[in-house]
Amino acid sequence: MNADQITQPAAWPEGVIGRYLTVGGATVDIQHDAYYVYDTEPTSTVAKCGGCLDTHTEQWAEYADSFDGGTSWADKEARKWAQAHAETCRALPRPEVTQ
């Protein structure tokens, strides 16, 4: 394979801080998001599968006694879930909607 044949992966969607590839070829994306609809700032870390749409949420408040208000602990727990889910999920990536 020469340099002309090497392809670069597509850029991650805005706000995605982690991405895992599932067995079926979909991705599990991790981002910071508001937990409640009335929150104006992110308050949780969310992992969502782009194939089966399974979702896992870690609220920062559960880890609030850590040095950063719980962000790093919630990120760590979301990454654990995303990795475990990606290892077993066989759902295919959902096609993009075109109009």
C-alpha cells in the first residue's frame, strides 16, 4: 500500500470525546450532555451506540466529591460501559437520513 492508498478516518462528530467500534461496525460515541432538559450546561457523560441505540448515562453529581466535580469519574465509567458494549453489539451502523 502506498501513501496514495491510505485513507484517513472521518472526523468525529462535534462534542464526541470518545469512540468505540462495535463488532457489527457501528460506533459507540461518548459525549458530555445535560442530564435534565432544563440544564443549560452538561451535567453527565453519555455513551450511545449508533447501531442498536442503547445508551448509558453517568451523572457527574454521583461523583461530585472528586477534584473535578465528577467529570473524570463519570467519563471513566462511561468508557467502561462503551468498551463492554462494543465488544458484543452486532448491530449494523444506522444509515444517514437523506432527503
